[in-house]
Amino acid sequence: MTQSARTRLSPDERRAQLLDLGVRLLATRSIEELSIDVLAEEAGISRGLLYHYFGSKHAFREAVVRRAADDLIAQTVPPADGELEERLLVSVTAYLDYVLANYEGYLSLVKAAASGNETLRDIYDEARSVLTDRIFREDAEGEILPDTPLTRLVVRGWSAMTEELVLTWRADPNGVSREELIGILAGSLRPLIEASLSRP
């Protein structure tokens, strides 16, 4: 019965199913450990079928990383209404939860992006841009933040700081509670923006 149901999947549905499995495996493995062999074994299908869907080991890894980045973006969408800090609180909490649940894969993406892999760097940069750009989205009361080159620079720096704090805390909390970390992440952007706007 299960096998019959599987054979009825369209090629796009089967590829999506394999990508979902790849993302789940990436949560506890580095990108380098994510291989066609591992996925074939977990999915109970032949290596040849996976090559049919993805073409190569590198294309498979890139497709899985892109799906994982899409998941990160979707899971960290802030509320449509509320003050900046309220929206950030929801978003950074979801970001922290995502990184904790997908630590090995996320950490390996950060390292791969820094190592010069252009495709993975592009995926990383695209995801980072989406996460920061939506902070400037307008609501019924106007801009959430003034959209200027200076504030975009500050938000970009805050985003890098947020990632570094989360990864460092995950590796060694050193007595800092989860609530304290989230408070720092959600509460630090506004003062940074205000300091940049009040400069002489």
C-alpha cells in the first residue's frame, strides 16, 4: 500500500519529498556529511534515482540548503502588527529556535559561505537580505524604521551580531539564560538605530 502510494507521486512531488528529507538530515549533519548515499539509504531508494532528480552531489546539497533557507525565512516571519521590539521578539525567538533545531546544518552553511563556495554564499546572502529587508516593511502607521543607507548598514550589522550571539551561546551558554539572550537580541536594534540617527 505504501509502495503503491509512493509510485503515484509526480516527479515534482517526489523531488520535494526528497528535499524535505534532506533538510531533516541536515539538521544534525554538516553539509559535507549530507551525501547521496545517506539520503538514498534513508529514503529507501537507489542512488541512481537521486542522481536523476538532482544531477550531482553538489546540486543535491545546494537544493537542500536552498530549501532549508526557505524554511528559515518562513519560520521567522514577524507579526504584521505591533511595535518594532514586539515584532523582533517573535522573529528572533523563532530564529533562535530554528538554529537550535538545525544547528549542525546552519553552522556548516555559515562556514561554507565564509569559505568561498559562491553558490552557498549566494543562498546565505539571499536569506540574510530577506531577513533584514522585511524589518523596513511599512505597516498601516508608516515605516517601521527609516529606510536609509545608514539604517540598512546598522540593521545588517545587527543581523550579523545576532547570528554570532546565537551561535556562540549555542556552543557555550556560559550561564546566560535563553530569556536573557532573546532580550538582548530583540532589544538591541532600536538603541543602535537611535545612536546612529543622533550622531552629529
